[in-house]
Amino acid sequence: MRSLLAAILALFLPARGTHRAAAPPPLPRASCPTAPEPPSVITCPHLADVITADGMPLVRPYVVEWERERDEHDRRRLQRERRRAAVLATLGQDYVPVPWEVAA
């Protein structure tokens, strides 16, 4: 009975004072991967559109994005006109673009 009680007490109450058990060995340090260095030059998804001087872009990215969206809009508009002309040609009609559609 005494040994069972001593085992339970030893489990929950560690020894104190000069009879304290030696400290557990330190855990090995896990080596953390080093963080990658930040790029020295500002990177953009479309590097051909931005000219850099001393690491700073001369053209603001929002201007380049606006021009790219405008060009994409024009390309889609022209494709839409070509499709409309092809459909009307199958019906035997000529397609003449309306001035406000061309300016849009």
C-alpha cells in the first residue's frame, strides 16, 4: 500500500530540495528555414510595361493597368463587331457600325 501511494505521489508531486531529480535534457532546437531576402527592385507582374530608374518605376502600375484594360475592352469591342457583321452577312444584310458604337 505504501509503495502504491508513494508511486502516485511521485507521479503528481515531484521531489523538492536537494533530492530533486536532475533537469531533463534540453530538447534539440529545430532549425527554422531562413526567410527569403526581399527583392531589391520593385517587381510587377508585367515587367515590360514599367521602366525602372534607380529601382523605382517611372510609370505608375495603376496607369499601366488602366491602359491594359482599355486595350482589352477595344479588342473585345472589335471582336463583337466582327461577329455581328458575320451574322448579318449570313442574313444578307450589310453591317455599318453606328457612330456611337465606334466611339464607345
